[in-house]
Amino acid sequence: MQRQVIDLVEKKANKEALSLMEQAKEKFPQKRDRLGHWIASLYVLEGKHQEALAELHDVIQHGLWWNPEILSSDPELSALKPYAEFNTILLECKRMYEAEKKSAHAHCSTLGNQEAETVLFPLHWKGSNIEEFSKQWSHPEITNHYFMGFPQSSQLFSYQCYSWDDATMAMNEVRNTYQSFIQQHHLSEKVHIIAGASQGANIATQVSLRADVEDLHNFIAIVPAFDLKALQKILKNQLNPHARGCIITGDQDPFYETVLAAVQLFETYQIPCKLIVKEGMGHEFPSDFQGVLEEAVQYVTERDTSRDTLPGK
């Protein structure tokens, strides 16, 4: 639906885009915050400031909210800043954000076949949660072949959205939730793979590369948003010699060039890493994810005893 809205706006079919988003409110009530943000932005684009403010207010009336920085830093909403109503909305968002932040905590949910020999531990991307993120992994071909633990960060980003912004905190939470997950379900004898998407892929890769993290030698990074400086520091000072990974990305992803630089780093430090590039794909999961995931799992679980295979080969 998001792609449809973008296409309609690019075609100047704003009326049709607004109609589609209004219908979506009934279909996706838990997404009223995101829909309201889009609708308000479109109203501002048309110079309808009062309608935009009314839309934002309606979202709050339904009990949803935003991290106030999302609204205040959005250039598409900058025309609303002179209005007192907009500042009132920001204050209300801040109040709800701070209240929710106090109760946010790391936890983990499971999905898949507990009898499977391979265990996946996927980290959600920024601005998501484990309920939404796990749906990307819910295809029967995935749930039948793998048992999965989905950790949710305690770092509240916005309404029902979490991030891994504080990398040190993220590392600690991932390790703690992983150990609890493995022990609770008696999975120590299984094959373990840490995975993730975008910011979650960056943290998952760092965890795998670190020599002080046991068991998580294998990583799968989906459209990763790598922090190259952090990766280089780990590779130089804390490298796990058993690390082995696979990167799945698209040539239209905004982080594509960063991924290529990371692959070069892995090659320099002799970390086997397969790169799967989907032509025309942006910052999203591939449409044939279940097949691509199987290819990635097969690669990272093939232990290269000679350690002289070039990355990506």
C-alpha cells in the first residue's frame, strides 16, 4: 500500500492517494500513526495546513502518537511549526513517549519448528517490533525448517516501534535474550545463526564478529545499515576467527555502497562472506525471501576448514 501511495503522489494523483490511505485506516488501525503522518504531509503539500493539523490531532485522539522528533524534524511538516496546535501536539507526543519509555523492556518471542536442527535469531530493523518483524519470516517453508527467536529491543523509538541506536545496550540485550532463549528451549546442541535487517543486521553482524560472544559465529545480514567504523574496530581488535556470513541486499538500497565497502573489509580480514544482490531491490525483504534465506543458511553453515576460500565465492 505504501508503494501504491508513493506511485500515486508521484503521478500527482493526490486525491486517489488520500482515498487509499483513508481506507487503510480501517484495515490497519494499528498503523494510524504512520498513515496520519503521510496524510498530514500530503495536506501540507497542498497547502491545507488546518487539515494537516486535524489529521495529526485525530491520531492522538485514537491513542497513538509519535516520537516528537519524527514530526519536528520532518521537512515536509515544517510549514506547521508556526501553529500553536502543532506545538501542542508535540508536547502531547513527548508526554506519551516518556511515559511509554519507562516500561519498555527487552524480551523475546518464538516462531517455527522447535524440532528443527537450525536455530535463527533475527533482530528487527529500526522502527519495528517483533510482532511485525516476525511476519516477514512466517512463510511455511521457513517456519517448517527453522526454529526462531525474535528479540525486541528495550529502546523505544516511537509508538510500538523500537531501535538498536545504543549499540552497547543492544549488544548486552541481544546476548542476554539469546542465552535465555537457548536455555529455556534446550537448544545448545543445534546450529545457531544470528540474523537481522537494516540496523538489526548491523548489530547481528557485530555480535557474530566479536571473539567474546560464544556460539553465534554465523550471521545473515538483510539490507544491512552497516556502521563501518564499528565493524573495522571489531575486526582489528576483537575478531572472532570462526565468523562466517551472508549479506542479502539490493542494488537500489541506499546502503548498497556501504555494503560493498564492508565486503571489502571482510575480504581483508579473511572473513568468508557471500554477497547476494537482488537487482532493482531497495531497502526491503526480497520477494523470494524463503529461497534466498535457504541459500544464505546453506552458505554460512558450510564450515570452510581450509579457511582459504575467498569471500563471496
